[in-house]
Amino acid sequence: MIPYGRHSINDEDITAVVEALKSDWLTTGPLVEEFELELERITGAPCISVSSGTAALHCAYAAIGLKPGDEVITPPITFIATQATAALFGATIVFADVQLDTANIDPKAVEAAITPRTKAIVAVDYAGHPADLDELKAIANKHGVYLIEDAAHSIGSSYKGRTIGSIADITTFSFFPTKNVTSGEGGAIASIHPNLLERAKKFSRQGLVRNPGDFKIKDQGIWHQEVHEFGLNYRLPDVLCALGISQLNRLQEFKEKKKVIFQSYVNHLEESKSLELPHERSGMNTNWHLFPARVDPRKRTAIFSGLRNAGIGVQVNYIPAYWHPVFIDKGFRKGMYPNSDLFYSQEISLPMYSELLEKDVEFIAKMLISQL
């Protein structure tokens, strides 16, 4: 089976992890700070590391003080963590439809969804292609709300010459093994606002206050630490940061390889009249995480099964979030966001990872065309 996605681990990655295992630190040690500084170099904004992309979103919502009654505007085409981590604070999820060419949230739909209760707009960089960040930032500034960028797919991408992580109020990343780089499990938060990053960090470290100047309990010894607001343990350990540091050193290599793979898919498939292929808008420099092809929705199931039977690990990304039973129970119904529904009905993610061979791309393209 040609996998849908796959990590790339080399001897340098293995050596980095082994050296961490032999050190005095397995959990929070010096490699955490080193990893975060390397992330800052790449994203253009200060960063903290956390245990997953989901944890990063949860911390981002904590940082903005999300609470019951607040509304968060999100796209339907995303993994459910985008909504779940906001809903766990008691926030109301509001959906705004996507644009068909990128599957990213449509700024016009966002503007129409704004209410006095809106706390944040969440942009998801689907497949690695940045959302319309300037337009979304303008809407956020106009209404005095936060722009959060779910960049689980897009570390290493850039938007009109600016690095992903340096534009939105808060940006979250994922380092799951199928993502653009991996730390095994892991995630990160970048922010251009020091106060938001500090709040996110405190939430990710169980809410612990260690600065004596901030203590409310004044009569304890030097061992003292206290909690003013509840948090959770979302720390990323040194041993995983070791892998993350090594992987970040290969980020540009991965990106260049996937650009070649992306273009190879286009070259093999662009003549087909039965396919809609992803494309890169002007001004974008995309680190592609997915290759989302779109087919006739009446044939999608058969095509998917045919490719799987041929040993090709295709996937579908994603069922519209508002279709999940947890949202159906809140009154959402299929058909409310037609672009998202149409995109989902057509979409098949072809294998996309840096070590995918040209002969595999040729085979995948040939088999896909034969199924159309």
C-alpha cells in the first residue's frame, strides 16, 4: 500500500533522539527552549511548544479568554479539533462557508456571520495553502475580535512574502507524523502578542505561577508555586523536542520535494476533464500537506474504493464539521453550507509526502484516470 501520508526519519533524527534519551532530561529541559527558538526563526513570531495540534488550539482559545456565550467563526472543512476545543469552553460555534478553489474560509461569509458576541475568527490553512489572511485580519480589526490561524497543515508556507505564524493574532501548528514536520506527537503556538503567548503558556503548564512577584500567598518558602486560573499539562518533552529540532532543519528540503511531487501530479492529471486539481493562488508559497483532487461526486465512492484496492492509500479530508452528530443535535442540517458540502462530496486526497517516488506518482495518476 502506498500510504496517504508518511513521516521521513533519517539517521540525524535518530541520533538527536538517542542523545536526548542519554541526557539528564526527558521531560521539560533545555531542548524545549531550543525547539521554541527554532520555531520562532521559521515562523517569525515567538512560540511555545505543546503536546499536540489539538492542545495548541485549546491553549489559543484559553489565551483569548474564551467563555460561555462567546461565538467563534470557523470553516466546516477542517478536522473537528478546530471546533471541539472552543466548544469545551462553552463557546458557540458559528460556521462560515469555504471557497471552492482552496477550501479555505470565505471572508465574505465571515463578515456576514459576525455578531456582537463574536470573539474570534478561525482561519484554517487547508492542505497547506494559506487562507485570505489580509482580508480576515481586516474584518477582525474592524469588529475588534481575534484572528486565530489553524496552521496545522501549513508550517513553512508563506503569504504574500510573510511567514505563516507572523500574521494572525495567534497561530497554531501540529507536528503529527503525517504533517509537514513531526515531533512524533506535538504542536506549537505562535503569537505576535506577548501577553497572549504568556497566557497560552500558563494554560499549557497547568496554570502554575512561579514568579514571586505575582504570588497572592506571601508566607511560603522558596519552593512555593500557586494557581490563579486552571490550566492543563500540555508540555512537550525534551525527547520529542529533539526530534522536532532535527526535523525543522529539514523543513525546506521537505517543502521542495513536495513542490516537485505536486507539480508532477498536475503534469500527469491536468489534461483530464473529469478532475478539479488544487492550485496555488498568486502571492502564496505553499508547503503542500495534501493533494486534494476533486471528482464527480456520483463516482467518488467507487473511485476511492478502486484506488484503495489498487494499493493506493487515498483519504478524504474532511467531512464538514457541522455534519457530526454533536452539531446535528444543536440544530445544524446538511445543506446549510453548500460550498463545503460540494467540496466534501468531490474530494479525494492523493498520497502526498516528501519521500513519494515519481514512479508512484505516475502509477497513482494512471490508476486515478482509469477510474474516472
